[in-house]
Amino acid sequence: MNASTTALESELESTFGLADRVVDDAALANSVGRFAERGITLPTFAELADPATIDPARVGDADPQGRDARNLWRNHWYNDLTGARVGVPDHVVIPPSLSGVESPIIVVFGDRFPMITAHKVLAAYACLAPRVVTGQFDPTRHRAIWPSTGNYARGGIAISRIMASRGVAILPEGMSQERFDWLNAWCENPADDVIRTPGSESNVKEIYDACNELAKDPTNFVLNQFCEFGNHLAHYEVTGRSLGHVFEHVRESGDRPDLRLAAFVSATGSAGTIAAGDRLKDTYGTKIVAVEALECPTLLENGFGEHNIQGIGDKHVPLIHNVMNTDVVVAVSDRATDQLQVMFNNDDGLGYLADRRLVPQSVLATLAHFGLSSICNLLAAISTSKLLGLGPDDAIVTVATDGAAMYPSEREKILARDFGGGFTQLDAAAVWGEHLADVPTAHAIECTEQVRNRIFNLGYYTWVEQQGTPLELFETRRSQTFWIGLRRYLGVWDAMIQEFNDRVTSTRE
């Protein structure tokens, strides 16, 4: 290891907590004691990537939606809706009758994750667990601060609660009421532990400002998903391997040996999930597609604005986004996601899709598991297929981050605003014609080196000018060598998690 590498790793540890050693023995001992008292053990990232290696007794009879630490062992893609483990992650292959393109679009469901029915709970675990086993986070002293536009904050509260610590959610006041209802039920003291910042999905800067204010108190420990490299690494390992398994299952079960995984589509958000694309590209040569809202075209046009595709906060480029490995950028309108959310959860809408578009009932039955950002990913996958000229042997994989259960209050607003309070098959035909009959490619670009550099440079203003990230650390992220080098932490952390569990077990005995 040369001096520059050592200096960089030291900077990553001091600035972003990316540690490969025990930083504070006393804090680690406090965590071991607290976890031993409450019988908490932690899964490794390798186990979450391949849950077949997990003893079912680890989960036992835990309620998948309950405040039970055994749900840590369910924090993977291999659950069904009841919380039972499945052999292949739950998914649907969207047919041409719905998508209008020949490419098979494989959508893997995130609402099978425990406690919050969204896959952001994996990101929350990936940020907190390494901090615990390296002795950086002390559950007897620290409050975990979870900045988010919704699901990550909920995931953070859930992970904090079942990992014997106090969590604080920070999210914009304009997010769906269902998010706040969930937080009010899970937080021990919602009045103090749910902080509402001004604005809505696009107001991430205001969240950062609140975090910076809270960080002045040393007992507040900010776990900012936008710059926590554990978020990137967990999705590279856990989500990347899981999505690869789904693709191989689709290829084998359909007896389609020539099927290739042409593209992976993910709304950027914190840029955690999109890291799965790095692994898929390594394994299958898959192109990585970053998605954002057309009303706030940050990556596409260095733009700004407001939108309602909840779950993909923007007006900035996350520090953990491997921009120089991104191949395509697609923007999707929130008018489309809003109106399709109504259509997918309405009897007349589903009836139109069945009777007039001949969409199979087996596919229609899954549409309730598409939240706003999930529909965004689907539309972007369709646009990607058209942009790249993909055919029936070119599969696209994406994720449904959460389901429609998070958005009844939003659907009521959309119904009142766009459809006069009701929705008919005539409305369904109009929605189909506007948003699905001919999904555009006008707001999609393939990334040249110049485009990648433009997007990468845009991150300077958030991370160096506003948040004080050292310029050298910011710049080193241009090279794939940096991102490849990060992956060694997965093995290091897994070994430290195993050692931590051994100490917890021996303390209990």
C-alpha cells in the first residue's frame, strides 16, 4: 500500500467513517454490552446477498412488520409478502402488452423488505452496522440522524429501534402522509424525533442544512445516505447479486439461452441502489441507466425544479454516485407517475388494461406493488429500450422501491386535481394514450465521456463548496480504481461483524 493510498483511506475514515479497524474500543464495548442485553446479532453482507446461508432459526416467528431485532436477518430481497424466505426474489416480467416494447422488463419488488415494506431499510442497515462494529457509533450515547426524502428515514428509524438505539428522521414536510403516519407509530417520541424540513422531494439542501445544525451536538450522529459509502457497497453486493439471480432465473425458466442483461435502470435518489449496476456491468456487461424527474432535470440539463416522484430527491449529485460508470440518463415526468399511480390502483383502470390492452391478470395483480418511483423506473426502462434499440433478447432489470400502500393520500390529491374526484375507463384510455402508448425518448441521452464529466463536475458545488469535502477526495472518485478499491471493505466488515457477534454471544453466556 503506497503513501497516497494510505492518506486517502485515512481521509475517508475521518471524513466519512469508512473504517477498516476499531476506532473506539470503549464505544465498541458499549455496543457489545447493549446488544448482549437484548439478544441482538448482525447478519453479514454476504449472508444478506445469499440468504440460503442463514439459519431460519435466526428469524424464527418474528413478525416481519414488528419491532423485532430478528428482522435484521430478513433484510434482503428473498422475502415474500408474508416474510417467508423464497428461492428467487419476487418479481414480474412486464410484457409488450403493457410496455409497448419487445424487451423483457424485469421488475423486482422492494415492498417485501421487513418493517417498512421498502428496500431502503437495507441502505439504513448498511450505514449503521459498519459504524457499530468499528466502534464509531455508540448506541448508549449517540442519536442516529437519518436524512431522507422518505423511505430511508423510515428505514433508519426501524434499524435504530431494533438495534437498541435512538433514531431521528429528517424529511421534507411535503412527503406523503403515510410516511409520517408510519414514523409517528414507530418513533418513541415523534415530537422530537421527526423533523420536517421545508419543501418536498427536490429540497435536499434543506435536509443537509438541518443535519449540519444537529451535528453541532456531538451526541447526534448523522448517517447521510448521500455520502455514506456503505450504502453504495451494500447495494453493489446484496442488490447486485440478487438482481443477477433474478435475471438468470428468468433466462433459464424461459429457456432463453440467448437472453442478455442489456440494462439496469434505477432512479438516482441517494445513488445507493444504482450501485447494483456496477456489479451487473462487471458480471454481464450491463449498461447502467440513471433516472430522474423531468421537472427537475439535474443530471440531464444541470436543471432545477420541483416534482412529486417521491423517493428520488435531487438538485444535486450524490457523492456515492459512480457517475463515470453511468451509460444513460433518462428523465420521467411526475405527471406520468402521478396519473399511472391512480390508474394502476383503480378498478376501471385495471379493467381497461385487461379488456382493451390485453394485459395478463397475473401482471395486473402486481401493479399495486408499484409506488411512484417504481412507476418512474418502469417508464425509464421502456424509454431505454427504445433509445438503445433493444429487442426481445435484451432484458432490462429494475426495482419497485416501494408499493402503492405508501400513497393513498397522494392518489386522493391526484384524483381531485386531475380527474375531478373520479376515474373512469375513459380516463384510463386518456392516461394510456398520454403516458404508455408512446413513451418518449426525447428526454434520454447516452453518456459520452463529456456528458459524464459534466455531471461529475456538477457535484462539486454540493460536496466541496457547500459540505466541505476535500477536493482531492472528491476528485479521486473519477477513477474506477477508487470504486473497485472500496469493495475490500465488504470482506473486512463481514469479518468484524462475525467477531462482534462472537463477543455478543460470549457476553450473554
